[in-house]
Amino acid sequence: VRNTSSDSSSNLKGDGRTGRFDMGGMLGWSSPCREVFRQFLAHPNLVPYLHLFLGEGYRLDHSPLVLRQKPGSEGFSLHGGPIDSKGAMQRGLIYQCNGKDIHNSLLAVSFQLSDGKMDSNSGGFCVVPGSHKMKFPLSSTMINGQDEDFFAQCVAQPEVNPGDCIIFSEATVHGCTAWKEKSFDRYIALYRFAPANFAYGRGYQYDGGWPESFLTGMTKEQEAVMLPPFNTRLDRERLNDDGTLAEPIRRSAKKKEFDQLVFQQKYF
């Protein structure tokens, strides 16, 4: 699978031969190797931000990935944003702000695992600041990096150090430039989280749910983040800002009795 097209600029497609290396399944590795990846689900330094941008009861939406770029590896053409290349609304990628409350339908969290600093000279993650509010589609030359003026003036690459974390809405146009650094490879762990009652991906329900290896040995806090999508008022396990387990919002026994009578199950 290629993440850039043949007519993309060299800034995105790299040497045109070396692809990106993707690896999944880390949550199901044997202990202790899996623990470093599981801790990101409910890390006390991260939870307050996930609550701010997604609300309480946030959940893991996509299966996490570890991505590697070698020298010359392609990046990823610009994608995401609230509207597609034809100008239609992307209903699965929503950003909204009402007063002090921010809502995102899908939030990405990227952990930097490489040994060195990453910036525009080395390559890696790039973003179009403010594009979560855009009203017009990007042209194909913008998406593929052929519009050099647009790329120079409107596309930013944050400088990150080992252990840093980048949080961004999938409703923001973003991508990745080819990896140019020769002294070390780029490694990141990429997670996508969603609000309690929203799902973009299907990994949580495929073949009966998340793989058993993902869930075995998880803490109660981590298990809460792995729940399928449903509203917090329906007895959903959720976290406090410090990453500890919070008391669920309990649905009344009478309502559950009513649902059992009408639907033959406790929840409608």
C-alpha cells in the first residue's frame, strides 16, 4: 500500500521506492513488552487532554500502530480535514467548539519513539494549521505537495524530541514528509481515540470484539478505554483526570427493568 501517488513531490514520496513500515498488535504482546503501549491508554499526563478534546468516557477507536520510516521512505499525502477533495462534508471527521467546550469525533495521539530530534530538516509529521475550520477543499496539487508555495507557507512541521507527544484532530489536514535524516530512523506509536458514543473504526467489533490478547491482563482503567461506543449515562466505565477509575453515571434500575421488559435486554 502506497501513501503517496507517483506524481507527488519528492518531499512527500521520498526516493519513490522505499515505503513506510507499519506494525500492529502491540497491545497483545506478552508482558512486559506490551505494558509500555498499554500505559498510553490511560496515562495520567494524557487523560486531561483527552477529556478536554473528546469528553469523559473517551475510547480507543483504531488499533494502535507503530510506524517506521527509513532514509528515503515515503511520507503520506495530505489528508483528513472537515471536507473532502470534492468539497463534501466529512461526517466522520468533525471539529466543533461551543464556548469553552471542544468536540472532536476522532483524535490522534502520536508518541515519538526515535532517538533524535525531528523537524522539517529530518521529515515526518506535517499539518496545515487552522484547517480544522476550513470551508473549501484543497486542490490535488496541494494534497500531493506539487504546489510549493502552499507547502512553504501553509504547511508546518513541529519540532519534536524523543518522548514528546503530538495531539491533533483528524479533522485537521495533516500528512507526513519523506524521511531525510540518515543518522536514525523515525519511529512513532500512533493512537486514535473517539468520544464515548462515536466509532470510526471497526476493530472493536470485528470477529466478536477486540482480540482477547489485547484485553488479557489489562487494568480496569485500560479496560474502560477499550469499551465499545455508547453514551456515558448508560453505566459506562470512565476515568478521572488523574487516570483513576471514576464512578459511572448509573442508569436507574427502573429504566433497565423497563428495557428488559420491552427489548428483552437491560439497555435499549
